[in-house]
Amino acid sequence: MEVPDEWLRTRNSLSRTRTTHREIASKQARSFLTAPILEYAKKRNFDYGYANNHYVSGLSKYISHRVLSEYELIRDILSIHSYQKVEKFIQEIFWRIYWKGWLETRPSVWSDFVELPVNYRNKNLDAALAGQTGIQCFDSWVTELIKTNYLHNHARMWFASIWIFTLGLPWQLGARFFLEHLIDGDAASNTLSWRWVAGLQTKGKQYRASSQNIETYTKGRFKGSLINQGPFPNIKYKNYPIVRSIPPFNETKQHDNLLIFENDLNFIGREKLYNSYKNIYVASLPNDARRIRLSSPVLKFKKELLSEFCERFTNAKMLSASLELTISSISALDVAYPFVGENLTFLEQLKSETTIEYSFLVRQEDYTSMQYCQKGFFQFKKNIPKIIESLLS
């Protein structure tokens, strides 16, 4: 099946329009759903280069901020196609939900990751960060990541494998490097994917890229890379038991003020609720308030999304430099639940330093889906039809 010209024009030119990111995401989704999605299962692993990856949706930066939510997209897909025709793409969306739910019950995985000292230095790390390792494919991906703030998912796996098993670098530093530069960076997906490559997510099961696999799935763009020749680093495994439950479903207003973070900007089904608040404080965390400092383009993109949210709601105001001062002066507020990651860490730190009380808003879809995230993905996958049934009911 040929990709229609409309899809190619949309994918390559939408970023130059003056429409909102929500409008861009919706138009891009409609274009992808017309035909490319039907080729996704067969061609999703091929990385043709940033400007030529027409068989992936390019929606990840919107989904990770929930400008377009996972559930909204699934409903739109199934209004057009049968589940059987688009199963692989929908499963990939559910991987995001699964990672988020898995990390939610094991928050110390995140805290252990971000608390790792970052003063590690050796010549391989310096070369890797500069894209000067001499490994053509890896150096090319470093350049692509820094220039475009994006990498194809398969390239992310190859990159992580080379980082860990060829360059012998700590996986945590690679995961930080990704979060610094990826415009679709997500605490759960990024952290747990790097752990999976390292053999820590599924004990003893590592992902080791091969030069043949890279050559095949880049259509010969990168040939003959000497990678993962060993000896392989000894990566210490740590078991993380479940220590808490998924936050319960709640869509009831408890306080006059609401706090929203960058990773859940979806308002579908919540417009009446959001308009009922006296103030909506939209948190734009500056780098000084983050455990992982983000690159300028990533921060700029987030601020654009937050500004557009504020334009939609007259009671919304974006807070950045004055964020902590403003929030700490409020005795109680509701919070759109931000999930384990940078934003929840900020919120927990703020609570420990103040007497503020807050109540979480938790979506029904999140609560329903994440009940099945406590074990492995393949156990979760068995419940996808049940989750979809609840989404469509």
C-alpha cells in the first residue's frame, strides 16, 4: 500500500503552520489513520532516517504530554479500523500505558535512577556525548538526537545497546541523556526501556544489537559497525517489589484551585470540571526545579504546549519562576495526577516542605488500565481486549 501524498505533506510541513499543537496532532493523527497505520506492523522497525520515516505516526511528542491522549487515539483508531488490522500499533500505545502503570507501583525505580551521582567521567562517555566514538551509526544518532530531539524507536534500542555493551557506560547516564534531549521524553517509558535493554527489567534478558540487524533495518545506511564484541559489563540486578497501589479513580472537585503539569494536558471530558475552578495553575518546571535538566528545545516545546492550554481556559495561568512560592502559599488544591516522574517528585518535595494538602484527579481510563500492569507485559496484553471494551462502552 502506497502512502498518500497528503500524509507525506502533513508529516513534513505541519510544524511550520500557525495552528495549535492540538490541531496539528489531530490532523497528523487523521492522516496517519487513513493508510500508513495499515503498513505499520510490517514496516515499523525500519529506520529510513528522520525525514523519511513515514510508517511511524510521529505522534509520540503529543501523546507523552497528553495533548492527544492514548485513550483518545485508541478510540479514534477503532472508529475507523478493526482491532485485528491495527493490533500492533494499538499494542505499542498500550506499552506506554503499561510502563506508566508498572512504575507507579514501584516508584523507587525512578528515585534510584535520578539519585545516581552524575559526576562519572571517562573517555568513552565524553566521546559518546560528543558523537565521536568512531561508530558511524551511533555517532549519527547522537547528532540526530541533539538536532531533532527525536530518534526512531528501533534506533533508541540500538543506541542503548551500544551505550551499555560496546562503550561499557552506565545505563542511567544514557537514560538521562535521552531525557535531556527527547521531545517526547517520558519518565516511565524511557527509564524502563533502558532497564530492559540492560537486562534489568526482565532479569537476565538483555537486548544486544547486531551490526547485521542495524544494516538490515536502516536499509544499508550503516554497514559493518563493530559493536557488542564483549567483554560485557556486569550489571547488578536489583529486585523492586510492588510497594503501593494505583491511585484510585477520582474526578470530583475537592478544592477551589487546580494544579496541572506538562505531562497531562488533555482536557477532553474534563472541560466542565476545569472551568469550575477558581484558578488553574499550570506548572512549567524550570531546570532548577528538575532532577534532570532539559535541553532548550525541549523546554521551549513544553512551554508552547502549556501556553496553548492556558489560552483555552480563562482561569488558567502558567507558573514558572514563581511556581514554588505561589503553590506553597495555597493551603489546599486539586492536582491532575502527574504519575511517577519529575513532576510527582517536585510535588512530593514541595509537600514535605509545606503544610499544603492536595487531592488527586485520576482518570477512569488510567485506573482501569493500570490494574493490569503489575506483572509482565504479556500478562497485561491478555487484558487489552477487556480494557478496550471498557474504553468503548
